[in-house]
Amino acid sequence: MATIEDLKKYQDELKAKFGADSSVAYANVSATQLSIARHYGGAKVQGKQFVYNPTDDSLIREDVVKWIAKKRKANKSR
């Protein structure tokens, strides 16, 4: 599962791929109105599906999670 640390690692590539002004993640969601996502495994925000990650209490956009998984797989095969 992708984490906030992964987002920091790929920050420049994410901005280029998904746009610098679009939200791709929310941190510390338990302390926000998005805390309901903990119980459902995710939430839809502004038409985009976000996946809940309990290890770092974050919501990360589903397409970004898939993109990071592909990046990890490509880096392992090298």
C-alpha cells in the first residue's frame, strides 16, 4: 500500500503526472471530517476515489496508489 512517504519520494513525478494543483492525498484523516473513511476503507472526494491506509492514517487517491505500485514493480525488476 502506498504511504505518504512514497508520495514524498515521487513528489516531482506525481506533480507532472497528476497535476500540481490536484489533491492526491490527505494525512491524519482521523482528526478530520474524513475520519469516516476509516470505517469504509476509503472515501470519494470531489469525484475522485481515495483509499484509506491505516498504517499512516492517510487517504491516497486510488489512481495514485496504482501508479506507485507500478513504479515499485518496475524498480524491483531492474
